[in-house]
Amino acid sequence: MMSLRRPIFVLALGSLIAAGLGLRDWPLDDGRVTAFARRAFEAYGLGLTLQGPASLALLPWPRLTLNRVRLAAGYAGPVLAEEGRLTIDLDPLSLLGGQAAVSGLRLEGSRLSEDAAGWDEPLARLVEKARSGDTARPRRIVLRDARLGAGDTARDIDLDLAWPLWGTAAEGRASLTWRGVPTRITVTHLRPSEIALGRRTPFTAEIVWPDGSLVADGTVAPAAEGGALPALAGQVRFETRSLPGSLAWIGRAVPLAPLAGAFSIDGRFETAERSVSWPSLRIGLGQNVLEGAGAVAFGPGKAPRLSVQATLAAETLDLTPLVADLTRILDPAPASIALAPFTQGDLDLRLSASEGRAGAVRVQDLAASVLVREAALEVAVNRARIQDGTFKGRVNLTSGADPAATDLRMQGSLDRIDLGALLGEIGAVRWVVGPAQGQFSVESKARDTTELLAHLGGRATLAMDGGAIAGLDLADVIHRNGVVAPGALARRNGRTAFERAVVTLRFVDGVGEIAESGLLGPGVGATLHGQVSLPDRRLDVRGDLVLRPQADPARGIQFAVTGPWSALTAQTVTPVESSDPASRIGEAMLPDPLKLPATLGLPGNARAYAP
């Protein structure tokens, strides 16, 4: 009997030979191969030109390989892809039937056109085929190591699109380096045939880059005729560790972006004609969480200006980072105050919070608004309760013919704010207690923060009724001819009650001149005159201090407080005899908007007054 070893050996040897022949790339005639490939691409409005050799391999899958191909929109249209190697996978079942159907395409090392409009005709042909129910289409398209144009915008592009013949859903995965940032994109559950018929289809999309991510889950339909956006609806979440950095990477600009850091938005959304709306959303801004509704509208053009509207509310709101940015105005080093980086888009924001914090200051019942237009910014604090009082204010910033220069107009008022409690809250010495009220109105025009202070002009007034100076007995200082009583006990027990105190500053070129001032108490009276310089950060004032009432011997002292803000010094100039200054600091010294009811007879520690 013949041994089985010989037939098995012959079969194995034949299989190895067949596999070797099948795995080998067989050179083909360029003309016949080009004609076949051209017919396959012409069905989609693409013109194929072969500039290199062609080959055929049968295993592990029948495929044609074309080197140095060029794809164009038709044979006379713009070039869409060139310099790549194209591999065409052939359907083995169609080969058995005597035909050569394309089942997949793979393009490697190609340079793609940056003109997206060139792909309009091929996409329209693909949609038409899907609408007609034609299943003769590539079921997988793969792009490897491609670049967009010179590669400055996008390079290392790897794309894998799969639309199986036996399924209705397609999916795509891509990775690329976009503007220097590695990015991954995934789209699943999409039904291209439904889109081709103008119907809605479910989808899930995810974009991930080192600083953030975007995840959307919902439905999509084709854009309306002439529309800028497809009709999307669903749930979306966007988060980034740096909003300015992510916006620069995306190539978009939004108003006030330089002030933001970590940012997230999560909520239901839907798109309409050139707009996206969020009926309900949750925004994370640093440590803050705000809820409400909003919308974004896109202007005309290829780089549309965004218009954002939102109404947001928060239980707690931390404004400390914003306060830190504002305090940089007082830094000695100049910083640009050009508006252009902050007004890249329109914004209409309504903001409210039950509680908040601005640096060390606690704020309650906050209602504010922010309005941004081209070359203009307005921030209004419509209401804010601070230490049992109320603060209101408005800041207007505009730029004109010189975009580097900014016009500032700022005004505000405060009413019944407990000044002593406020000083204690910010960690300062509570040297004065009582309810304060005041108003200010200033303006300036400059290119940087240093010029802003140097050109500041306007008026500010602060008044207190029924307050007290803590830690110092001014009557005792007069009796001691300007010497403060020594010892901690004297400082702890020292106190000067007053019925009214007021100071008014008029600013010209950053220097505030004390226009009106005075203190009127049951035992003492005082006036101030001098200057406070914002550019030099210096205080130079002199004052008169006298005893009251007039029945007592008229005695007084003069004192001076001078030096930089960080190192003030106070000293007695010379003891003098003076008349009671009470007549100079009465009702006439208060501007009309700040006139208060008389509080004579109220104790010095009274915190409020109700007529």
C-alpha cells in the first residue's frame, strides 16, 4: 500500500507554490489597469491619472496597486489628491462571476487639496447612488499618512471609513495632527442612506485632543438649501483645560475668551439656520458651575463672527480670578488694554448668583450683565449686596480709530455698606466702623494700564453717618498735643464716635485733589486737604483737628499723612489754636445725591438708620 506521506508532501508543496504566486505582486500593463480604474472613479465624478507602475496580487485578497496616482474633480477640474499609492480591493465573488467590482480603497502617502469645494461633485454622486439604492460601492475607504496641502494645517492623517454591505450603519475613525495638536475623531451609528434621502439618522461622535474633548449623541439630517449647518439635535458635552488654547487650535474666536481658563458645557442642543441653541445647559468655568439657557448665531462669510446670548444662574460664584485680572491695573509694569482680543464676537450675558466671592469680599444676591460688541465692552453690576449694603456699578470700554487705545468710563454707587465688617473680611485693620455710602464717576483713555491711571479724571465721594474710629481717641490726642496714648490697652479702648464723615476727591490726570472733607463728632471736628496720586501710588494730605463744643477752650492740632501707599507716615505738624470747624463740615459739604437724614443723638456704634 502506498504511503500517505508522498501525496501530503506534494499537496503541501503545491499549496506553498500557489501561496507564493498569490502573494506576489504581478506587474500589469498600465493602459488596461488605468482604463479599469478610471471607469470605477468616473462613476463618482473623479478623474484618475496613473503616473507610476501598477501590479496585481491575489492573496490574501485580490487587489490592484497603483503607484503615484492623481485624483481630480473630473479630468479638467482641480487636483484633489496626488503623489499617493492607491490600492483597490476587488470583490472575489464578483471575480468568480466574471466581473471586477471594487470593494475597498486604500490611499497612502497622498497630498490632499485644501479646497473642500472640489469634493462637492463626488459627494453629490455618492449621495445619488445611496438614494437610488445602488449597492455597488466601496464598502471600506482607508487613508494613511496623508497631509493637507503642505502639511502646515493637517498632517499624519489616518482615516478608516466602513459601510458594510450587510448593514445600514456606517462608522468612521480618524487620527491626525491638526495645527500641531494630535487629534482623534470617531463617528458611529450613522446611516448614510437615511441622510441621502433627507431623513434624520442617529449618530454618536467623539473628538479628543490633549487639552479637551467633545462628545455628542443625537440625530442629524442634511442642511437645508443654502444652510451652513446640518440639522443636529441631542446631547453634547465639551470640556477643555484651556479655552483660549482650544479656540486658537480650532481656529475660532469668542468674546472674552482670554479671561477664561478651564471650561466645559453640557446640555441639550439643536441647530437651526446658522445657529445653535441650548434649551438647557450647564457651564463649568473654573470652579464655578452655572445653569441656564443660551444660543450661538453665526454671521455670514467663511469666518463668521459669533453672536452669543445666555442667561445663567449659580448658587455660588467665585469671581476671584477676574478681580485678580482687574487689580493688575495698579501694577507698576504697563500692560496693554487693547479691546480687540476680548471683542472677537458679540455677547449678551445675563448673570445671577445667590452668593459669590470677589477676592476676599463676599457678595450676595448678585445680578449682573455683560454686553460685548465690536470694539465695545460693557459690564454692569445691577445689584450686589455687600455687608448689609448695596453696590451698583457700570464699566464701559470702547476703542475708536486707534485699536490699541481704549476709552474707559466707569461709574457706581454704594449704599449702607458696613465698612468695618468689610475691612475685617479682607484682612485689614478695622480702624473705622459704620455704614458707608458713596458714588464715583471716572473716565480715561490710554493704550496701557500705566497711561490709564495717568490720564484718569472724574469724581468720587464717600460718606458715613453714625460711625466711629476704632483704636484711637482723637479728643485725647488733642489734649496730648498730638501724642497718641501709649500701650495696647489704650489702643484697644480708644474710640472716636462721629455723626458724619465725608471726603470728596476730584481727579485730574490721575491725581485726586481733596475737594471737600470733614468729620463732625460730639467731641471733635476735623478737615482734610491734600492729594492722592494713582500713578505714583502716593498720599500727601494735611488735616486740622479741634475739640468741640465751642464752650470748651478752642484748641487744635495740625497733622500730616505722607508717603507711598505701602509705607505711610503720620506726624503732628504743629499745635495750633483754631476755631471749631463744625460750620465748615455741616450739611453743605454733602453733594445732593448723598444727603442723609440727621443722625444726631445716635450712638457711635449704630449700624443702620431708619427714618
